[in-house]
Amino acid sequence: MEASRRKELGDFLRRSRERRTPAEAGLSAGSRRRTPGLRRQEVADLAGVSPTWYTWLEQGREVTPSVRTLEAIGDALGLSRAEREHMFRLAAVLPKLEGDSSENLAVPDAVRRIVHRMDPFPACVYNLTYDLLVFNRAYGACFPGLAARRPEERNFLRYFASLGDAELAAQEPLISGMIRRFRANYSANLDNPRWRELVDAVILTNPRMREHWERHAVLDASDHSHDETDTPVGRIGFTSTALVVSATPGLNILVGVPRTDDDQDLLLGLVPGSTPPAAGH
């Protein structure tokens, strides 16, 4: 395992350990606990490994964990499926994700039609490095600054990094979910120069985005998230869902559904002449 992967794996395990409470792990908090989350000794005991060996793993030393050991550590840390996959890829025990987001992936015509027919619900297609490839009228109305950019400059990460602090703060839930999804795929692309440049030159140079990045939290592409965004007609809340385009690995469809009737009314005012899709039965 390369040094860069060992460091990323160690940082991820440390952050996950700090987020895991003793109660969640079935342990007593005790009265003399001075550190957040679990101690290394506790994780090692729960996983059935040596405390020294686990410490070395967190420190990025040259140790080689097996799949079974990683599974035990994942159980001790209460990792989700997406977090486990991220851990396995950092440890180089899973194959890389299919598709290379650095390529100019073609969006199938059928996918383009689906996105445009989602109006007035904002919908778009993006790749793993958050290049915005296709969007409908509602999405462009919700993010006019991003939509107005030239096609080759429409990248979510670069766009949000260019905003002022107040504007960026207003998009906090959206940015959090975006960076957690990007982090989940980063483990398979550590050696890709495009990914490394987005981290070093974009995420780490923006204080708010850097804070989210350094939490080492991950989110699966298909997980739901609750987002809010400031629009020309007011702040609108969405339940956002990212769908993987199975025919073209590396592409995702993102759809935002208004969370309340008030949110939907604001959205209809933003995209006049549209009617929401009928609810399913």
C-alpha cells in the first residue's frame, strides 16, 4: 500500500473513531474520558487486534490489514456500507470504481430527456469530479451563477469555492453532501492528477470546504440528503437523490424534490409555466 493511501486510511479511521460514542459501541463512557469518541485501545479490543497494531494502522505505518480485519474494525467503528467501501478502497483491497470522470463522458439521449422532463423539479447530470454536464430549466434557475458559466467551466467544486463566505454559508448542507460523495469516490482515484488538483487547488484552499473535507465523512452516491439553497425567489428546501446511470459508469443524475408545499410554491414561482409531476400511487 502506497504511503498516500496509508495516510488517508489512518486519517479516516481516526476521524471515524472520534465520531463513535462509547454508548454506540456498547461501552461505558466512564468518568475520566478526556478524548472524543472511542480510545484506540477500545477499537482494538472490539476488533480483536493488538492495540499497538491498530495504532500503527492509524499512524499510516507499513502494516497490511486483511479483509477480515478491516471488517472487524468496520464493525467496531459502526461504519456504513459506503464508509466500509471507502475504507476497503483506501486499503487497496477492492477494485477501482468503473468509469473515469476525467474523460469527456457522453450523456445518453434518453438521460437528457429524463432530466429535461423533470421540470419544475431541478435535475442535472454530473460526473464523479462534479462537472455539470446537463441540467434542466429549474436547475439553471436555482443556480444561475453556475449555469451561466461556459460548459467547460461548469464544475460544482470550483463554483462553490469561488463564492464569498456568506454565499457559501447559505449552501452549507449542499456543500456537505457534495464533499462527502466526492470523498467516497476519492479513495479509488488517489493517483489521478485531476482529482488531486481538485483537492489541493480547490477544496483545501477554501476554509469552509476544507473543514468538511478534513472530517473524512463519506456518503454513498445513491443516499438521500436534505439540502437548502438560496434562489432569486427565496430559500428552498429539497430532498435530493443521486441516481447512478448504470449504462454509463461515472455519471449520476441528481434530482431535488421540494420538501414542503411552501418550497414547491416557491419553486413554481421560480419556473413559471411548469406543473409538478404527479405523485406516485
